[in-house]
Amino acid sequence: MGSNDYALIERRKHLPDLLAMLGLAFDQLNTMAWVIDTEGEIVYANREALRQVGTTLDEIQGELFERSPWRSATEDAKQTTRDMIARGLRGESSVVEDFIRGAEGNPVPVLFSISPLYDPSGKIVALIPEGKIISDLKGIELELKKERLETQMWIDSMAAMVIKSDPDGRIISCNRAFLKAANLNMDEVRGRFICDISHFGKQRKGRNLLRDSIRNAKDGRGCGIEIDLSFSQEVSGTYFVNINPIKDDSGTVVLLVMEIMDISEQVKLRELMLVREQEYSARLEREVNRIRELLKRTEQFNKSVIDSVPMGIIYLDADNRILFVNPKMQYYLEGAGVDKKCVIGKTLMELGMHPANALWEDASADYQREAVFGQSRMILRNDTGKKFFFEVLSGPLKSPDMHIKGRVLTFNDVTEKVRLESELLSTRIQAEKINTMSLLISGVAHEINNPLTSVLGCAEYLTQDVQLDGDLREISHIIVEEAGRARDIIRNLLEVTQNSPISEDCCDLNNIIRSIVGLRINELKTMGVRVIIELEPDIPQISIGETLMKQVVVNFIQNAADAIVQSGTGDCISFRTMREDEWVVMEVNDNGPGIKEEHQSRIFDPFFTTKPPGKGTGLGLSITYGIIQRHGGSVWLDTATVGGARFIARLPTAHSSSFPDTSCHELAWIPSTVLVVDDEQNLCRILSKYLKSLGCEVDIASNGRQAMEKIENKAYDVMLVDVRMPSMDGIELYQRIKAKYPEMLSRFAFMSGVSELDITATSTAATVPVIRKPFSRKDILRFLSTLGR
């Protein structure tokens, strides 16, 4: 017997214990599941798998999985199974879409996957295949395809011209009416600006008006305009152009929909539509009367109509016990694990159906048994904790003699709507928290940065004193370093709460992930954490700078590793990238303890952390959220994940662009006269001392009024002006100089203790250079270098 045989026997020793546990779990699943050994032979199959092909465990136990009734339909299926087993033995999981032959010989679409099963020592002792029947999903795909086709046919049948464009007005698609009017085909119009296809004659105003409307729609403001244009230079007319923005879940405008109508035909169209509506109403009324008469004549027809309604319907008797459920309601109950044989005669609560309040919380304690008609909410729960939400309409169930015998309940499934509303509410709450925190931090940063600038300037001044002994010189250097550290902390806080200017750099996300994981791999191994990466090749670059994206990846790794180590739960972090339309999606998963439900709504809040004191600042995920959101992306926690945590980030792809050279040259010019305007006297004194050491003549003003008096009597080469001051702030001073001495604006600069947002919010001063507090001597030198070019 070879060494491989002994290893196989040793691994199989653990299988009975594993099967005892897995068997109980697998039989509760509504999907097919198996256990196969490392030789590919079937060790176990759950009840659902056996039921689908009409066999027993004794008949297939020990048989090769590839030759079993589930995988032997075709040679391709067998080969695919062999390949998936080989990948599983290498520790990889794989998924394939295929079909099986059911117990009656009919093909059943199935999504197969095979994953490795490890023993406590980390060895692969078996493989876990799983199969999920996707017949319903296929039906949904066909319905969606049909609906898209019908929608396009409907749009093409419209008399109005309809255009779908990108946010800049470049045409993506249009209907036949537009192609006919422009006398072009789809390939000739796709990618062109609507303004380039339209003719405005000599009226430049019409072209500008259309362009301005497209810009407004790009900013999220829909509009309608009336302009004279034509699509052939011979014939022109007056058209009404309605432009509406289409936004994604994050509120970003991704598409524009333009509807162009000839106003001269609008009245005729409206009258025609009115006649059609009247005809339709009359026809509908006749049809309703006919159906009402038919319903009175036959109870069977009544049942047929009820069965065809696309909503759940339940009849209750006078004791609130179920008399009848239609097929749609039976479908909902089966989805919650309720056997259709155990429905009739039960109450709603016995089936797991509970009343809900306006916040979709269980309101069973307030439930009253008497018949109440009207609209209400209900929750259907199963043993796994999954919830289905319904809006319920209740009405009386009357006998032929018009006596009330019970109730009729109509159930409209709004589970997805509730989920989307919850996510939208969470997003709004998060944005409100960030805005509130922004106001607080901005004020604190302004008050701290002013004295911090003075501290930094004084410390740098001391470091230049050659007469200081070694200890004092070392202390002055420590002050400079610690002041710089405080400056970086404040700037990080501002990065979390304010929309700082977006970096125009781009980076390769896959390279970033490989680089960061490579740097941290040894550290993570010592922590007992492994990293798995599944990166889709050839994904486009993303429009986030490399440094910022590295910070995002490091924050995700650090949070997951800390959670795993502190809890002692889990050992794996995985990164996955893929392309999704015009986005790059990054998924970060870990098998750690997960995030408690009560903490999920706060994880992106600044300073919120579940780590012990001294182990975390609570800024990691807040910074990550701010970086991604400011660059037009989105990031969220997948709350549907069971076990561990799963974050999903949708990142914008990059567009080619060139960037100006921002390198700093040596100081080639020293201003003769400098005016420093700031209400912080200590800052003025230290800045004045440094500028004088460069050979500058320096004047000081504590507010804009004093500065204006000095400017009226003296010309300055450079003016350094604080933004926030009493009496007259920096913005107002700039506006007065612009109006009275515009030639002096080229030497004007702002000093801000918060951020450039103080200035860029005022469009008249948006191009003025800004020196951010706290600044050092190098920052002043760099600014003077830019002026001397």
C-alpha cells in the first residue's frame, strides 16, 4: 500500500464525524447538496438531491459523481465535473450553469458549484458539490427580455422623437422617429452631440439654450425648452424639447432622456389621445360590466379570475381561519417553507404571518382579532429568519344574501421595495451625519489651525537659530514634527467630512490590491489570516489616485484582520474585482464574526469603533467612504451576508487626460512689499519675522477694513489674506480689490484654516491660490516660487 493510500485512509477517518453534522444541515436545505471524497466518489446526498432524480442514497453511494444521475447527461457535463473536482482538490471553488434529467426525464436548469471541505488541520478531506434549480430565474430572464423588447417597440412606435444620451449630450440610442427626421441611421448618430445634428439657422441663441439645458440636466435638473430647429436645412419648425436626467442609486446622473415634439401636432395628438381614452374607458366599463355579470353567474369563473391575479389572495372565515389561497399566495408561503397541505384551517399567525406597524416592525402585541377592513402591513417569516413584507388590502367576504362571512385579503409583495427604502434611508442618514460632523470639525479645525500655524512657525524659527545647544535644538525639532503630526490629523478629519477637490489621477486596481497584499502577507500570516484574491483581468483603470486607493485597500484589510484576531473567529480575507457596465466593482469578504445588526447603520460614522480603547480611531471606514463617494463611486455593507462581513465598492472608470506639471521650482523672485491680513496676532508676528528674514518689507492688518486702508495708500507685491475675519472677511476684501484695483489680483492669495471650500464656494474667488493652515516655511517658499515663474 502506497503513501497516497495511507493518506486517503487517514482523511476518510474524519468523514463519519463530518457527515453526522453535515447530514443534519444538508437535509434542511431546499437546494441539492452532496459530499464526495477526494477520489470523486459519492459519500452522501441530501433529500432534495435524491428527490430530484428519484433515487436513494444506497443506490448511488460509492459511485463516481461524474457518472451519477446528476452529471452523466452528456460527455461535456462529465468533463466539466472532472475539471471542477480537480479545482476543488487544489482548494478552489467553482460554479457552472448546466441541467440535470429530473425523475420524469425532463431537463431541469441547475447552477452547480463544488467547494473543498477542510478538516481541523486545514487538509482537504472531501468536496461539497451543491446544485440550485434556477428554472424560476430562467423564466424571469425571459420575461425581462420580453419586457425590454416590448419597451423598445413601444418607444419606436411613438410619434415623438426620443433620444437617450450620456450626461454630456452624446447620443447613445434613439427611436425610429428621430432617425427618420434626421435622415440618418443609428450608426451615424450614435456618439454624436445632439447640437451637431440639429440645425439652428442663424439663431445662435437656440443652440446655446439647448446646450445650457443639457448642462442643467447633467447637474440633475430636468427642464423643458421651446426652440426653433430642424434636422434638414430645407424644413424647420418649432419643437418642444424635454430633457430629464436618469440617476443611479448614489444620486449620480448616468443618462439623459430627451423627448422632442413638434408643437404644431401636439393639440391634435392630445385630442386623439382624449378620444382614445374615452373609447378605452367606455370599452373598459363595458368589459367590467360583462365580467361582473359573468362572476354572478358562475363561481368557477370567479375562481379562475382569482387564480390569474398576480397578487396573493386569502379568504378567511369568521374565526379568522383560512378557507382558500390562490396560487400566487401559495407561492409566497412555499417560499417561506410552509407546506401547502398545512394551510387550510390555520390562522395567519400559525403560518408565520404577523401584522406590522408603519415602521415594518412586528406589531403582534397590538393585533386585534375583530375584522378590520382597509389597508395594513404584514410580515411573513420562516425558520431561517428571512422576512417577506406585504402590503395587505382587506375587505368583507359576503355570501349571496349579502351577509359578511369573513374577509378577503390581497397581498402585494413589497420586500424589495422595503429593502431599497431602507438602504435609501440609511444613505440619507449617513449623509446627514457627515454634514453635521463637517460643520463641527470645520469650526474646530479653523480655531486649531490658526494657533498651530504660529506654533509651527515659531518652532521652525528656533531650528534655524545656530546658537541653540543640542538639547534645545532637538526639542525644537520635536515641536516641528509634532505640530506637523497635528496638522495631518486635522487634514484627515477634513478629508472625512468635506468634499475636498477630487484627484484626477487614475490607477490599476488589481495592481494596488496585489501590492498591498504582498506587503502585508507576512504580517497577516503571523496573525493566522490568509488572503484570497480573485481579480478579473483587463479591467479598466479607475479614476481614483493611487495613494488614496492604497489607503482604501489598507483600511479594508486592517479592519477585517483586527476583527478576526480580536474575536478568534475566521481566518480568511478575500478580494474580488470585476467589471460591471461602466464601473469596476471590488468585493471584500471575510469569514470573521461579522457586524452586529445594531452597529451596521453606524460603521461609516466618524469616530465609531467597536475596538478596545487605544486600538482604533474610528476613522478608517469613514475615510474610505469619503474617498470613494467624492470620486463618484459608492460603497456599502451587504447586510444579506450570513457569517463574516462583505463590503461592495463600485468605482468609476478612468478617462484619458493630461495633467499639468505642478512641481515646485527654486525661489527666483523675492517680493519687496508684503501685506499680511489675519486676526491672529501671533500668526502675523511669526509670518512677518520669516518674510523679513527673506528681505521683504512686511505690513500687518487684523481685518479687511484695515487692509483696504493700507492698500489705498501703498501698492504691495504680495497680499496674504485670511478667509475668516471680523469686520470684513477675506472674500469681501478680494471683491473690493477686484472692483477697485484689478491689476493687484495677480499677487493675491488666501490663507485658510479649514479648506479650499471656503473660497471655491464663492465663484468670484474660485481661481485665487490658497495656502492651507497650518503652513510651514516650505509652504510659503513654494507659494512664492509659483509667483516668481
